[in-house]
Amino acid sequence: MAMAFKMATTGMWVTDECKTSFMEMKWKKVHRFIVFKIDEASRLVTVDKVGGPGEGYDELAASLPPDNCRYAVFDFDFVTTDNCKKSKIFFIAWSPSAVRIREKMLYATSKEGLRRALEGIHYDMQATDLTEMGMYVINVRLEKFQFMEKYLV
């Protein structure tokens, strides 16, 4: 198995499948979201679930386990106040409160390495429950983006 990127801080490897799936989501729009997990035995970050183009936020939320950490990327399509179609990619570090400290630390220390391997992420979110990554939170981030794009550029 070819490895794409080694995360120096934890010794974890990001598989080529992770980068390939992300590029397919970003450029070809064949996925709406991707959920990643760490396999501690093999020390690999792998793809856990891929959401098809017809799936949305609710399916992503249902894909995140209540008792394990995960990473996810979500391609969010929206229409600006100027009636332009846009898309932004959100990176979500999912770390529920019920998870063991060891697992939380492993995911926290591996996060930046995965983010660097996945080029083109616009927003970063940390969530311990679904309310911390809800559509309200996503919309607040997008409103800030639209303000900055309109008035600061």
C-alpha cells in the first residue's frame, strides 16, 4: 500500500485513498462528505465513510459515532447574497465527550497532519456534539466569509 503523507508528530500515515477521495470531492463533486478514522494497529488514517453527491448534512451527522473520534470533510454548497453559487469545504474534528482521553489525544495530535495532506479546506471546526457543528454554526461561518468577501476585498 502506497502512503501519501506521514504525520511527524504522531507517526501516523495518511493513505492515498484519503487524498484521492478528497480530490474527487473537491474537483469532481462525486462526494458530499468524507469521514476519516485512525486505525491504531496499522497507524494509518483511512476513509471510514463516503457520502454520495445526493447526501447532505443529516447523513454526515448520522455517520459520526457517539463513542469514537473521527475527522470529516463536508462540501457545503450555498448561494451568496449576490445570487452566486459557491462551495466551501469544512474540516470537522469530531471528539465526543464520552471518548477515552487516549483516543482524544491521538486525534488531536494527528489533526494538523491530515489537514496539511488535504489541500483546499476553507474552515476548521471542533465538535464534541452535533450542536457544535450544526447548520447554524456553518451558516455563521459563511456569513463572516460573505462579509469579508464583500467589504474587505
